[in-house]
Amino acid sequence: MSIDLKTIKHISKLSRISVDEKRAKKLAGDLNSIFDFIEKLNELKTDNVEPLTSVAETTLKLRSDEVKSKNIREQIVKNSPQDNEDYFVVPKVIE
Amino acid sequence: MSDITKQSLTELVENIKNKKLSSTDVTKAFIERSEKSKELNAYITEDFTSALDKAKRFDQKPNLDLKMPGIPMAVKDLFCTKDVKTTAGSKILNNFVPTYESTVTENIWKEGAILLGKLNCDEFAMGSSNETSFFGNVQNPIDKDLVPGGSSGGSASAVAGQLTPITIGTDTGGSIRQPASFTGTVGLKPTYGSCSRYGIVAFASSLDQAGPMAQNVKDCALLYEIISTYDSKDSTSIDFKRNQYSKELTNNIKGKKIGIPKEYRVDGMPKEIEDLWQKGIQYIKDCGAETIDISLPHTSYALPTYYIVAPAEASSNLARYDGVKYGFRAKGENLIDMYEKTRSEGFGTEVQRRIMIGTYVLSSGYYDAYYLKAQKVRKLIKNDFDEAYKKVDAILTPSTPSSAFKIGEKTDDPVSMYLNDIFTVPVNLAGLPGISIPAGHDSKGYPLGLQVIGKAFDEQNILNIAFAMEEKINFKNKITDWWIK
């Protein structure tokens, strides 16, 4: 299997990380060597194996739906790069 | 007392309780040594002024019933600390000041410990050499230009270099045990669900665990008993009966059955590692325990599985860094452009690489071939351990396939870097506890570690085995203070 530049561009778009041509070439090389290494898994037959999704063999605990943190607006926006009256500010979305 | 920083945590606690030392004495000593140790680059953020204030306040009204009374301590910069910058070693969190405290650090402060500062680590804990940190690489106190391992490299360096009496790291694929092995220190990766993940910057949520890094097994047991608590704020925290691990620590391991897995004898493993392992087997026997040859047939599939599962979870966890709610933001022409530039400029090379791998294996058309396949193999790896534990109480392996390497030696070849974690990764995939203890030196005089792997929630047992072995090994770390002028 081989990851080409077109695939890199596609993944870059999906992951919202802009990548220039030079980086894309380097990434294609790196990812190909990593996937060559990962291909080893195909040696194993796993048709009848249940996937392991969690090592913790307990079911998630339920809790009552109560508000526990109140009046923390200020804390929530405290680290935002840009805010205005308790709102996050982003570049204009609607023309 | 000029030798304060040479004392173990247990000794310091005793000396403070007996009033031979004050918290101020101890805190000052570690601050002074940390100030002289800037070349190690172990700290990302120092909190020395505030630490000294807290120490003075502690001494005015000392509560000597606590487990870590007035003990100063630095922690990995992956734990959120209220009002103290928390970066995860990344540019994207360079200006992030949490408004809340992680459960693990909260537990520590409740027992009287004092924050000294935040320790360097690989960016988002992705790395095995501490070279992916935005804040530069960390020096290993063992030798100049030697990596301390990773991702908890700053933590390992700070404990080995006596900049902090003890510390905490996190371990997703070996990030506590490998650096402990590289620096001649003890590192415990607890059972998944044992220590709360609340307030720890997430990397791969089904694998991440916090754990202690210490100078000896007893210190390690003491800190573990403090940080292991059930926490409703972490949905995978497990409510099980926890011990007083340091009090119940014993070197009596007579009759214990220790498994020796043949698959850990990997191709190209240096003879020094094999010799160390054989020595370890002898120590086990000297302690009155029995060794049994076992098989963990899917061991060689653990790393490829890990490099699907961990990046997949990371790509999802790291989607939150969008330049909107917190952290770094780059200027963009529109919203999407802002996202793409923020993430491109804010994340380093290794993190971008792993996000890309994760995005790819989860993307439409590839999910079954990669992610689902990896989850199935993960099951087989866990089954191997379940099967082995029908016959044995614990497993002994080397911690790493080599001793510490030089800075820059493996940065150009991601796969060779990943191979560092070959002996540690299976433990995370199966959710088990593992401890690395220093067990010898290679021909260059660099430390080498042995790993004891336990059954889930059987930390007491592996701590006991490590404690018994530690006594027989009688390891002395060779720290020359080369970085102090």
C-alpha cells in the first residue's frame, strides 16, 4: 500500500492542518514507512475475534443530571484568544 | 544540611516529622539545586517564589499527620494546575492557565506537598526522547547530550538529578517506565482506571495513566497510595479496594510465580539486555520466588496495534485545539483558514504526523482495515496476558531494548524511535500495571531497567517484587553533577 500526495492532501483537509508541498512530500514518506510497519497486523486472522474497546470491564456508571458548576462563565472564556462580553470571537462566518 | 536533595522522599518525610528539617529548609534546597541545573532544561515553568511562600506558611502551622508534610515536588506539565501555566510541551498551549486542578495533583497537595514547578515532556506526551517538546530537549543527568527518554523526560531527569524528591508522569505506551529505565529511577504505570485522568491533558484516552517516578520502590509506593483514588469525574475511574501500599510493602515474595515470556527475546537485542534479564531471573530466585517460562504469542503485534489505536484516539482528542476556546490562534482569512493555520503552526512535527495517521485510520473506507483490525488484535494481546496469569503471579521483562541514546540519534526515523516502546506498549494495551526498576549498567555506564508486569489492580504484588529485587540489586546511580558549574 502506498500513501500518495493526493491522500496526504485529503487527510490534511480532514484534520484541519494546512500542509505545504514540501511538508506533504515528507509526510508521505514518513506515513508510508509507518504503514509498512503496521501492515504486519494482516498476518493475523481475526474474523472471529471481538474487538476490544475498553480494558475496564465495567459498565459506565450513571449519575443524576444535576448542575454542579455554576457561575463559571468568566473561567470558561478566561483562556480564549479573543472574547467579547462572555462570547468567543471567531473570524466572520456569515457575509 | 547540604545533602538534603540526596535524601529519598521517605527520609525527608521522616526528617520533617521529627522536626529535624523544616519545609522551608527542604524547599530552599531543591530550589537552589534546580536554579543551578538550568542546563538540564527539566522545567518548563518554575513556581519557586510561590513554593517558598507555601513552605513558610506550612512551617508556621505544620500538620505533621499528612503523608507528604511540606514536601516540595515538581510535576509533569501534562497535569492541569490551577492558576499555573500548563503547556503539555506544546506551542498550542503555551499561554494556557487552567482554572481547575487535576484530581491526581489535588490528591497530592491535600497530603501536604507543595508545587515546585512544571516539568518538560514530549509534546502532548508523544515521543520517547523528550525531543518533540516545543520547549527544547531535556538533558539526562547520567551524561551530557544523552536523552532522558520520554515522554516524561523532564520528570525522569528531575528525579535522577535531584531537582525534586519525587514526581509524577503519565504513561500511554511507556512514557513513565522507559525514561525511568534511561535515568536509573523507579517508575510505576498503574492499572488503567486506577488514577483519575481528570485534568490530565488527553493523548489516547483508553491507554493514558498517571503514575509515580521515584528514587526507590518505597517512595514510589507512598506516592501511588496518594494518587490512586476513585473519581466520579473520570468515567473510566474504577472503584476497587485500594491498599496502604507503602505500609503493606514487604520483601517477602517466597513462593511467588514469575513468568518469563520468550517473545521478549527480540531480534537484535543487545547481549547486555539479555544478560541483565538473566541476572533479574537469578535475583527473583534468590528472593525465594520461582520463575516459569511462558508465552505471550502476540507480543510482536503490540507496536503496530498501538500505532493505530493511539494516533486514532489522539486525532480525536486533539480536535479540540481549534484556536477558539483556549490556546494559540493564528490569523486566518476566514474561520476554516484560521483553524488550519492555527493547527499547522501550533502543533509540532510529531504531533501532526500522529494526527494524520489517526485521521487516516479512522477515515471512511479505512476504518475496518485499520482501526477495527487493531482493536481485534488488542483483544488477542489481552487474551495472551489473561492466559499467562492462570499460571503466574507476575511477569519479568527488560524495560527497554537498549540504554539511553544520544540526542538527535533517532529523530529522523520515526519507526526506530517507536521501537523503544516494544516492551512497554503491550502493558498499556492490556490495561495492566507495570513497574520499571534500575537493575544494572551497560558498558558505557548507562543505567538499564527491568520491568515487572502485574495482574490488573495487583500493584501491591509488583511493588513487593520490585522491593525485594531492589534490595538484592543494590543499584547505585552514577550522577556526577556534570551540568553544575
